[in-house]
Amino acid sequence: MTAEPVVTLKQVDVEFNEAGRQVHAVDHVDLTVERGDIYGIVGYSGAGKSTLVRTINLLQRPTSGAVTVLGQDMLSLGAKELRNQRKRIGMIFQHFNLMASRTIAQNVAFPLLGTGKSKAEIQAKVDELLDLVGLSDRANAYPAQLSGGQKQRVGIARALASDPEILISDEATSALDPKTTASILDLLKSLNEKLGLTIVLITHEMEAVKQICQHVAVMDAGRIIERGDLVTIFADPKEQLTKDFIETTLQLDSALAAVVKQPTVQNLRPDQRLVRLTYLGESTDDPLIAALYRDYQVEANILFGDIQILQGTPFGNLIVVLSGEEQQLDAAFDYLKREKVTITAIHPEEVGE
Amino acid sequence: MSWLAKFFPNVGPIWNGDNGVVNAVIQTLYMTFWTTVIAGILGIIIGVLLVLTDEHGLLPNRVVYWITDKLVNIFRAIPFIILLAVIQPFTRLVVGTGIGTTAALVPLVAGTAPFFARQVQNAILTVDPGVVEAAQAMGSSPLAIIFRVYLREGLPELIRVSVLTIISVIGLTAMAGAIGAGGLGNLAIAVGYNSSQYDVIFVSLVFILLMVFIVQFIGDWWAKKVEH
């Protein structure tokens, strides 16, 4: 993948007056999204992520800063040029925003109205898009007759009607149940792969980010406080908020709280160590636990284990009790470190509820 | 037909003729129809203008909004019977005369358009702002949004407020008799009430109610049909 930036925000700042109160929704944010990426922006509601992504297609004009999309300086465009540019940026919404008075086919055809395309051309495009999102049989239904997941599929088909190169997803799965969420994320992932669509996905669900994003930025109070590729962020989060978000999907802390209540942990012997082992990628190829016993006579009692596949890279977290001679334990730790396993000692008395 | 003659002794003799029942029905229908058409068009234009120029609208314009908003309020505040008189010089300018059925259209429109404009504004405001935002994100122009989103998505509500407005117009035409416009209201008051011919009042009332019911029925049916 060539590193061609399709969205560049430079020092974008958004302030507005809301009910007499000055709101600093976006605070001097820099953001670059490259072609073909799925870029997740995660944050709690009110963090400013919706406002931030709306500066990409200028649904929200920044108070200051520069917005460049697909090589165009957005803020220099006239009204008509801006409308044409917006056709290259699709958008899907949390509440779908379909038109209740139009059928599914008419909703999908909406962006093509007034573009000079013939009825037959529009029809063909609509058929193709409905087929793509798996809703060909509902073409003549109205939005009110569809489930949430189906409505979002219509939203996606509609967003794709003008063949955009970028898709902005504004909490698109937040109103959906987990199963439907997964299927919509799968669809987005396949569109990214099939069409080379660049996706900017904002969400408060780290689970969604984990499933499909290549890069992730964490937003808080209008600022991006941490960013990076998905694996690095998961393996080595710096900010507490990032850690909190990761916890929502890994649930290590709650696992730990349950683990420390077990008798094995409560009655830890002097030759036993309670540790968390974290490893990324290749280190998992070697049978770690077996090697510990074979080479160091250290027994590992696995109390909790979790392996996530992030962008094709395994990311493992084990909570284990290691038992063995003092020297053997030290040697085992050295071995683990050589294998790029991060060892974190856990003190049961310090684990909160 | 003898019971008709028995219970409505005064209606038969004035059934036809210039000041007759048939003519009064025609005059009321004439005033209602043209007021609805003209005030309807004006009201939609003004209502859309209010939505567009509102501070959260597509083309925010404080000055245009303020002036339009105040004009609408002022015209809505004038009691119709006073409006009939106040607007006469303007009516003469437009129609050539200040009295008669056609002359009554001017105050009827002036009284109805602002009322309808406010209803149109509120009807359009019921359209989900998210849908409008989606249309903007798709690159729709303000004109496209007016016709393809506001007036289309707001149609069920627009039909409902139109019914309300037409019924109010039918009511206003009853007062237009004061400037010689004729109609059923005039028949009921000028002929029926002033001559104590209560059967004439009753018949006038029946026709007015019939018109109201028909408008209501068609409106309800249509609104239901376009709502999905």
C-alpha cells in the first residue's frame, strides 16, 4: 500500500456557542488518513469525534485550521465545487437517516438524482448496490419495514452510490445489537478490500475498532491523546483512557479480579509467582508453557488466557502461577524476556474489585 | 318534496338567483379555492424561507429571518374582520375594486398566507435533521433539499396543516360577506339571521359543514397514503 494521504487535517479547531456557553469541541487536531486505511477514532460521547469527522466533508466548518481531502483544499472550494467534492466522500450515520417517504431503491438512488444519469443507468446502479449489501429482495420496501441492520445496509448502499473514495462512518453500529454490528463491520471490511475504500470510523466501542481498524486514534476533550497502528495501541497503550478502552474489550481487569479470589492465589507459596504474560505475534509460535517445564522445571498453572487476533497478529494475555526453584524461576523469566514476552508481576492484595 | 317546503319555507324561494343558495355555495367554493391556491403557494415560499434562513437552517440570514418572522406575526395578529377594512386600498390597487367576491381574495390571502407559512415552517421542522444532514453529505444543493427532502419528507405533515388551513379559510370566507363577497356566511347572516329565517341559517351551516368534512376526509386519506 502506497502512503497516499486522502484526508489531512492540520490544526483543525472547532469552537461554537451552545446555549450561551462557548464549546471547544475540537482542539487543534492533526490527522492524516491514508488511502485504503480503516482509521478508527474512539472516544466517549462528547469527546468531539463527531464534530471532528464532520470537518472532513465540511458539514462542520472549522473555526481555524486546514482540511485537505483527496488533494483538494476543502476550505477554498465554492458551494458547487464543495457539493461535487462531497460526492467523493460517503457518510453513514448512527440513526441511518433514511428518507421515510422513499422506498429502499429510491433511497439508494437519491445521490444520483439530478446528475444527468438516465433512469436505466440509475436503476442498474441501484440493483448493483443492493446486491452488494444483500438487500436486492427489499428494493420496494420502505425503511420503516426494515430492521436496524438492514437500514444500515441501505445507508451504506446509498453512501456508495456516487462511487466515493472515502467513507465516513459516524457511530454506524452503535444502535445495533452485537451480532448485527459484527455483520455490518464485516461488510465495511469487505468494501475496504474489494473497492479500496478508505474508511474513517468513529465509535465509542473498542470492540468495533478491534475488529476492522488498521489505525486508531483516541479522543478526549477535543484532542487526540494517543494514536498509532492497532496492534501497537493494544499491546502498549500509554494513556489511561486508552487502557480503559482496551479494558472494555479485553476485560483483563475483571478477569484478574476473579482470579485473585481463587484459593490457588489466596494461598500462594513462597516458590510461586503470580504473573501476567503478554506476547505479540511470533513469540507465540514457540510452545512457551511446555518449554518452561522442559527446560526450567517451572510449572505454569494458567488461571486466565485470552488471545486476540489484531490485524492478523496474535496478541495473547495469560495470567499464570509459576512454581519452581528461585533460580529456575529467574532463568525462566530471562527466557521469556528473550522470547519478547512481557512479564508483569501481580500482587493479589493490590488488585481492586 | 313537501317536507322540504314545510321545514325550510324560506330556502326554496331563494334557491336560485344572484343572492341564492346555489350562488352562495359557488362563491364560498370560489373564495376557498383561490385563497387556498394563492395563499398555499405564498405560504410554502414564506415557510421554506423561514426554515432556510433560521440560524440552524441551510442558508442562515438573521436579517431576512427577522423581517419575515415579524411580518408573519403581525399579519397573524390582525383580526380578520379588521384586516378586511385595513387592506382595502391595497385591494383596489390589485383588483380594481374594494368590494365583491374577487376583491375578498386579497384579505383572505393576506390573512391566510402568514398562518399557513407558520404551519409550513413547523411541518418542515418535523423532518429529521439527520436526513437533511445526510442529503448535504451526499452533495445535494439547497434547492434539491427543499424539493427532495423538506417538501417530500414533510408531505404527510404538510397535508395535515393544509387541511387545517383550508378549514380556517372556509371559516374566514363567512366574514367576507362584510365587503360584499357573498358566500354562505353572508347568506346565513344577511339573509337568515337578519330576517329571522332560521332555516336559511341551518341550510348554510349544513353546506359549510359538508365542505369541512369533505376536506378533512380527503386530507386524512391522502396523508395516510403518503406516510410509510
